[in-house]
Amino acid sequence: MLYHRIKIAFKSILKRLNSAYLIAVYLILFAFGWSHAQPLSKDELVKIIDSVNQSELENVDRVYNELKQHALDIEEDSIYAELTFKQIEKNGGIFLYSQTEILLGNLLFNEHYFLKNHPKILLRCLHDLARSYLFHSGSSEIIKSISEHYYKRYFKLLRQLNLNADEEKIAKKNKLQYLVHTKNDSLFYYLDLYKISEAKKAKYLNHWYKELNLPLKELQYATLTGDKMAIITAHFNNRNFNEVVKLYPDFLKRFKAENDILGEHQLYRIMGQSYLIQNKFQKAEAFYAKALNYFKQNTSSPYVEEIYNDLIDLQSRVNNLEKYRFYSNELISYTNNLKEQQLEVLRNHLDYSSKISNLELKLKNEEEALKIEGFQNQINKQKTIISFALGLIVVTLIFIYFYAVSSKTQAELEDANKQMVIDVLRSKFKPHFTFNVLSVINYFVEKKEVKNATLALTKMSSLLRSTLDNMNEKLVSFESEYQICQNYMYLESLRFSNKFDYEFQPLDNLTASHWLIPPGVLEPILENAVNHAFKGVDYKGKINFNYEITDDFFLKITIKDNGTGFRPSSGIVKKKSHGLKITRDYIKTVSKLYKKPIQLEFFSNQGTQVVLTIPRLNPDLGYFKND
């Protein structure tokens, strides 16, 4: 009873306090574990959030995670998303690379739970994730490709939404910033299309020419902007060091007066670079030290590595071995920490991709189960109606009529039921295929090979998307399955580079490219060759992928390896390959439905040769029209 009264008393105080004390009381409740004793109302939560947003916090993540849990408890998912963005901002915004990626990645996973009901929040999440990757990409083409993936999703969703005037402004600004950072000359077209003012146009063109390394143009537009940092940076890039030194005192005074801490320390960095180029080493080191102390607080600031490298160069030029070793060790420690952060980001993305894949499979399986159950109910109902009709109808002519009608309906339903069987067999490919690809990426993550893991993750994302798209089709072109197989073999070759080589016959036959085949029948054959062909051999194997059109009626696909082969008497069918078993069942069902045999043959001759012969298939046979 006493505990209950204390809770009620605190709740009463909470409603009466002004914003200055509101957060303090909330944090006391949170510290004693009372904040979940009774769910907060939306109004109470909003008041606390306003106070938290205006306060300086020592433990940002703990407080914001607690607030997000309250938002989920009362099913305010839009508040949950906004708290995530604010948490990123409180943690240092885009500078905190790993923290940003983890929070946005987790939020994006919830797209499948509630963000689809809030497409404009999803739009912001996709943009911030894409921008974060682009900001930290540097010279890494891999990270740029990941950024481009999220930008494509962002622009695709953008075209589907109706935006108000303010949202339209933000979208235009995001588009122009993207064009600047990607050095896309469509910038000039969109500046005119959006009717950007001359002052704002100067800012975009200043950044544009800076990205293109055209310092004279950069300086021209920096002067038009009046932006202090843009001006002094442009003078530095033009090697106008006297002008940089001349501007420094006044600009530093303004930055301090405006409490622009970032601008102040960027100014120190530029001064350090200027003096280093002029061989004024003592002054350069002093300015670098000021800048470094600030940027090191932002654990993944893009300037830290640059400053360390300049300081190492400086110490080598003044022959100070002790400081050279010190800064070298500091740089090694920093880069190692940064790699660990990037590896953690990759792990989170891997976990995110795995969760999304499992969720999509679960939803698909549930959908397929409901379809099968529905069709089975229709079949049972139709059988009941037919039986009842046959029992009542006496006249032979009427009996024949109803029998013909029921037979036709029955045939349609049986065809639909066969289609469901095919869909179920297809769905079995997805977890099987996903497991194979994820095992390759996990191999690199565990070995801490960041570059390979990142590349493999990018390939995996593309591969899973194309595979899931294909599995939603009845028949697909040979060209699309050919590309999936190439990507799969590329991933496997990263892991087994010393085990085998592979070679694909170039796809230069237009007829073969458009030949329709069942999706997912080729990858298990390649998987079987990778996993079984070269066990126990002491030489580097070879896998060949070839095709030909025979008599203009058949596409003949041959996958051959020079491995151990198999004994004809035992038969490869007895090997325990889950993928091949699914493939055989799948081919058997498709052949029955299309009433054309698809042949899968195995030969043992200095290795194993698998021949898949596919006739021309009618895509409309046995199927209802797609919605």
C-alpha cells in the first residue's frame, strides 16, 4: 500500500511540475525502476520528451531507450521513430558513424512492423542512412554503393508520396545535396528547375566545384556565399596562404562569438595544414593539436585520420623519432578502433538482413498456407455439391450436363492446387539459398576481413533481392537466373579461392537470354558441385557453366566439374543433397503442370557433368491470371 501511494504521489507531482523539474523527477522514477509501474499517457510522454530534448544528458542512450520503450508500450510508433532521430542528434549526429548506422538500421528493420504505416518517417530514415554512408565513404567504392542502395530506395519512395510545401522543400534540398556529393552534372538542371535563389545557388556550386577539385571556381562561389568557412577553405585550396593567415583572427573571433565549436576547430585544422605546407612546423603542430583534441571526441570524424597522417609527416620531416612513433601508434590504435566499429556495423546489417529474410519467409509461408487451405476448402465444397447433385438428379441428360460442368471446375481447381504445390516447393528454396549465402558472409565477419565482408554483404543484398523477385514469378528468363548463378559463384569463390576456379560461357545468344525457365533450378546444382566435387582432391578444381539451343526446341544447360565424380552404379541421386532433392521434386511437378518433360541427367566422366534440358514452356498454361 505504501509503495502504491508513493507512485500516485510522484505521478501527481509529475503532472504539476514545470519543464525545468519534469525531467529530474522522471529520471528519479527511472533510476528506481518505477517508470514502468504505470504506463504514461501520450501527453505525459510528450512533456517529458520536450524536457529531455532541451537538457544536457550524461547517459543519452539509456534515457532515450527508456522513452522509446514507453512509446512502444502505448503504441505511439511515430513518437518512437522521432525519438530515434533525436537520439542520433544527441549522440553527435552524422559524426558518430557506427551509432548512427546501428540506430537507423534497427529503426529500418521496424519498417516491416509499423514504419510502412508512416511512409514519411520511413522516407526520412532511408535518407539519413544513405547520407550517413555517403558522408563516411571517403574513397571506398563499397560504402558508396551501400549509400547508393539506400538513396535509390529513398527516391523511389519519394515519387510515391504526396508532400506538403515544407516537405517538398526538404526533398529538393536532399536531392541537390545528393547531386553535389555524387558530382552529378544534373545539378545545374535541378537548380534551374527548382528556381533556387542566387545566394543558395552559390552555396551549392561552391560545394560542387570543391568536390570536383576546381579551386578557382570554388573561391568564386565561396565569395558570393559570404560563408566564412567556405571562403577560408577556398583560399587554402587555392594556396593563398597569406590570405588564410590574414582572415584567421577575424574568423576565429566570429566563430567564438557565435559559439560555433565545429567551425572553430575546422579553422584550426586548416591553419595547421597551411603552416605544414609552408614548412612552419612548430605552428602547424600547435594548431593540429587543438583540432585533434576536439575531433577525437567524435570517434569516427573524417578529419582524425587526416590530422594523424599530417602529424606523422610533420615529425618525419623534423626528424623527431619519438613523436613520430607516438602519432604512428595513435593512428594505428584509431584505425583499429574504427575497423571494429565498421565491423560492428556490418554485423548489425547482417543481423538486419537475416531478420528481414526470415520475416519475409515467415509471412510468405503463412500466405501460402492460407491459399492452400482456401483452395482445399473450395475443392471439398465442390465435391460435396457434386455428390449432392448426383444423388438428386435422375434424368440422364441432366446428370451428364452436371457431370461435365463439375469435371471442368474440378480440373481448374486441381490445376490451381498444383500451382500451390509449386509455390510451396519454391518457398523451400529461399531459406536454403539464404543459408548458403549468409554462411559466406559470416565467414568473413568472423575473420574480421572488413573489405571482403562489406563487398559480400553488398552482393548478398543484391542477390537476395533478385532471388526473392524471381521466386514471385511463374517462369523467368534464363538471363536473370544466369546472373544470380554468377553472383552466387562469385561469393563462393571468395571463400574457396584456393579450392576451385569457375568459368561461365558468355551470354551472347538473344534466344537463350529470353528462354523461359522455372526459377531457382540452377543454383542447387552449382552448390552441389561446390560442396561435393572436390572433397579429398589435391589439385585446384574447375567448374564450367555452358548452354546451347538444340533444334530450336530445347535449351540445354551443362554444369561440369573435374572433381571426384561418382560411381554410376550408386547414382548421384543417393547423395544427401537437400538442394538437389528439392530441385528434382520441383522439376517433376513443373513437368506435369506444363505437360512437357524437363530432363535432369548426371554423367560421370573425369568428374561430374549435369545436363538440364528445358523445352519451350507456355507461361499461361495451367495458371490463373496474376492480379
